[in-house]
Amino acid sequence: MSTATVPNTSPTDHILVIRLSAMGDVAMTIPVLRILRATYPDLQITVLTKQFFAPIFESIENVRVVHAAVQEQHKGVLGLHRLYKELRVLGITQVADLHNVLRSKVLNTFFKYYGTKVAKIDKGRAAKKALTRATKKILKPLKTTHQRYADVFEALGYPIDFSAQVPIVKQTLTPKVLELTKRSAKKWIGIAPFAQYESKTYPLPLMINVIEQLDRQERFEIFLFGGGATEIEALEAIAVKCPSVQNIAGKLSFAEELMIIANLDGMLSMDSGNGHLAAMYGIPTITLWGVTHPFAGFVPFGQPMERSLLPNLEIYDQIPTSIYGNKVPSGYEKVMETIKPDEVVEAINRL
């Protein structure tokens, strides 16, 4: 971006960025904030999010993270007013609401009442409805979530240029993580087989086929990511059968998992948070899609469309049936079976 288009900032300019959940949406703020920080080095940035997500922001210098305890001291209107008073003493001059939900709207009201400028994300609900309806569907790419975030900052007077090259520093691995990874010199591949909804989850037998093919190549160190007792059990069962596979789930803190993700050579993910975590570090990321679709604007940052593997859209012409995968028409339960394991393995080998 040319300096002529960059407004002057002063050390007193201080933006509060609100993004409370979910993990993938929080991760998608990182590339945007990284460019914002590089473009406006004097701008103070404070992020309001859940405590669990704080490690996500450690890759950006000089960004303060404030935790929103929305189920505890910041619960309800009175709790949010308490949170507002805690934030006000930081000297916030502008608010970038990247979430635009009831809680953030209440906070926005407090800030606007006392004269603080607020801009909020336009989620593009009408266009998304046209994209996901069963009949008279308008199947075209919508604005990406990253661009919607950037639009909020532009509304506050801070336009950014996504073509700007901002170096991403690899995270240093701790001794514990180095021991777990065996200091392997092979190519490191992360695989996150699960998603919030079954409609976005590649069938486990097919994923096992993919993993076994990669394992037999003997040139990859494969790390499996997931969470929760059921997923951990399934991942452990895969890892014990494949010499090149390690299950990471349940063995490291979230911050340590991010260290491994930041040092991968490639990630295979569903349309879910792990793909966005990898992409925020610039890791080549392949995503598998079910009843959702890349056109909705949730492709991991910087990833070309050929890394998004889709079901057979001639057979399943109602895709996308929803934005989040929570609406599955009858007969669409097995759409992901049309993505063949060999196709997935070939995509990984191309990386």
C-alpha cells in the first residue's frame, strides 16, 4: 500500500477488536490484524476474546488480549457494563466489532453513548441466503470473511491491502514438543479429520484410507488433531496402526498445538477451525467440503481454490445447503463419499 493512502495515526489511536468465538472465526482475524499492524505500526490494538483463544494472537507483536468472561463476571447486561468500564480505562478510541452478536451490540451501545466511534461487520445475510436456498440458487463467490473484517477497519479509517507481504515468523518449538515430534526431518503433515457437524466431516473409513496411503509413502510425519474423548479415542486407534502417525489430541496445551501447526509443511482439514489455524501461519492447507461451499467466504486465508476439494456438485446440486453445515436435505447425508481418498492423497502430494 502506498503511503499516500495511509492516514496519520498517533500513539493515542487505540482500536478495540471484538471477536469472541468461534475458533475458526477468531483465527481468521489473524491475517487481517497482521497486515493492520504492519500498515499502521503506531496504532494500539486490543483484542477482546475468550481466554482460551489468547494463544492465537501471540504471533502478532504488540497486540493486547483482554479476556471476556461472559459466563462469569461479564455475564448479562450488568456484567457487560462492568466489562465496558474495564475496557474504558485502557483509552479505547474506536471499536471494531468483528462479531456483531447480542453481547457485542450491548458493548457497542455503551461505547457509542460515551462518544466512541464503532464499526461492525456486515455478515451479508441476504447474499448467503441466496447462495444456500434450494431453488433459484445464486451460486457465485461471496465476499470473504477476511474482507468483511477488513471493511470494518476501513470504516474506522484504516484501509488495508491484502497484497501486502507481511513475514510470518515460525514459532520455536519447546523441548516437550520437540520430543513428541521426534525432531523428524520428514515433511510434516497435519490432519484434522473432524468438524462440528457430521455433514462437514469426511467419513472416518475414507480418512483412514488416506492416512494409510500417506503412511506407506514413508516420507511424511503425520500429526492428528482433534478434541474430546470420542475423537481422541478414534485418533489413537489410527495412530497405533501407522508408524508415521502421531495423535496430538489431548497430549499438549492449545499453545503447544499451535507450535506444531505453525511448523507444518501442509494441513488437511475439514471446513473447520484447524484449517484457519494453519492458514494464519501461511501453511498450505487442503480443505474437504460437504454440504457447505467455499463460495460462502470461509476459505482459509491465502489458499487457492484448487486446494478446496468438493463433492460431486452435479449429483448434489443443492450444495451449499447451509453456511455452517447444520441443514442437510434428505439424500445429502453422504455427499462427502464422492470425494475419493486417492483424490485427497494426490492433492497432498502436489503440495
